[in-house]
Amino acid sequence: MRQTVFVSKGVPQRAAELLKKQGYRVVRGTSAAREGRGAAAVLCLLTDKVDAKTMDAIGPQLKVISNMAAGTDNIDVAAAEKRGVSVANTPDVLTETVAEHAVGLLLVLSRRIVEGDWFVRKGKYKGWKPDLLLGQELRGKTLGIVGYGRIGCRTAEILQKGFGMKVVYHDIKGSGVHEACGAKKISLQELLEQSDAVSLHVPMLSSTRHLISKKELKAMKKTAYLVNTSRGPVVDEKALVASLERNEIAGAALDVFENEPRLAPGLAKLDNIVLTPHIASASKEARDAMAKLAAKNIIEVLENL
Ligand code: DGY
């Protein structure tokens, strides 16, 4: 009998096509708990919460949950493990795209590109001035990467090789393979104190929730920027709003939010912040590769049972 794969509604059609071509019965829907009953696999998005209750509703034949994302924080991985269900994700294929977005956000901040765009649109541009919207050069400045995995390391490489930044990093894991990027590992406190730009690349764990809060923001230089392309709750958004209102740091750029898609009160009113709607991995190349890999991950698990 053909096995059923529940494919969440927003997953690109090409992923469903790949599974169909492989002979699976594909059911598309919005709720894995309701429409995914009897499925051997679930292909979901980071916006789909897959908890123990959902897994039990799908049934004991469930073998794999494949997330079309690098993160797996929307899935109760411990509950899956307990039920013998594999959890798969799509790392690597989005590394370049997310790193490019982090670099882009830093450039937008340091050269005040969004502010400049609004300035022109609002008709405020009345002629060239030597001190109009002065930003900061990146060459020779210190970049602090928090979470030195694939994306953190690639972001560091682009900014080091292309823009002449010095790189320091903090990671709870050892240095190992990332020594290749030639960066120095230091404590989070030292990183915050030394960096001219801090870029966050940690996974969402209980230990990384509010990793950047009031105390950490206070430790940063007044001239420093904060960039977050990891997960929203890594930054205490309320504390960030307060810090930016008092100009305790020079600016921040967020691609992710604590309570997506809602924003903390006051966040959108600030001039010294740049906001993008969780699009760090949104290149055609990355999203296409993520969809294909998420489908392939299911095929690999089900074919190798
Ligand atoms: C991921 O894959 O975890 C990204 O946040 C998606 O944009």
C-alpha cells in the first residue's frame, strides 16, 4: 500500500511533486493533526507547530517529520525521539543566502540606506551636504559572531574577506572546523564589549532565549550594531526597544521577531532599526533547494526503514 505524506499547505509544490513521483500519496492541508492522520511522514514549515499531541493524532505509523527550515524549534524533537520519529531539516542549502542577508542588513545599517530611502521618498532631500546621513565604514572594525556554525562562519568570511573586518566569535561548542575562518573565540561578554557589529546565528534553545537582553545590550559599544537573522526570542525585544530609544547602541536590524509576526510595542517607530519579514533564506535558489531537500529527507527515511 502506498504510504501517505502530509505536506503543509505553504510548502512549494515542487516538493509535493517529488514525493508523488516517488510513489507516495500526498495530502496537502493546514493541520497535520487533522488532515495528516495515518501519514508516515510530515513535511512542514517553521510556522507549523508539531508537538506531542500532533504526533499522537497523526498516529503510530509516523516515521519522519521533515522541516523546510534549518531550525527545528517548531518541532518537539524530544517527543519525536520518544516515539521513534526522525526529525529532518534543511541546513547547508540556505547558508549562502542567509549569510548574504546578514551582511546586507549590516550594510543597510552602517550606511543608513533605509533611512536615506525614506529621506528621499518623503521629499526631505534638498541638496547634497557633507554631513548628510553619515554612517560608518566597516573596514578595520570588529565583527562579533554569536553562534559560529555554518551561517555564522560564512557571514564572518564574507565580511572579513570582502570588507576587511576583524572577526571574533562566541559559541558554546568548541572551535574545531571553524578555525578555518581564522577568528578568535572569546566569551560573550568580551565579544559584546569589543564588537562594532554583533551578528546572531544561534539556534533557538532554552539556553539561547533572551541571550541578548538588557545587560548584554548595555555591554555593547554605543556605536555598535546588532543584527539578528537567527530566531526572534534570542533577543529580548522589549529590552532592545528601550536600548534603541535611549541610543545605547547605534542601531539594530531584525529579520526575526519574538512573537512573529507581531512586533514589540515601539519597535516599528524607531529610526535606528531596520526590519525585514523573516526573509533571510528567501532567495529563489535557497527556497527551491530547501523544498527539494525537505522532500528528499522524507524519501531517504522511508526508503531505508
Ligand atoms: C530557517 O530555515 O530556519 C530560516 O529561519 C528560514 O528562513
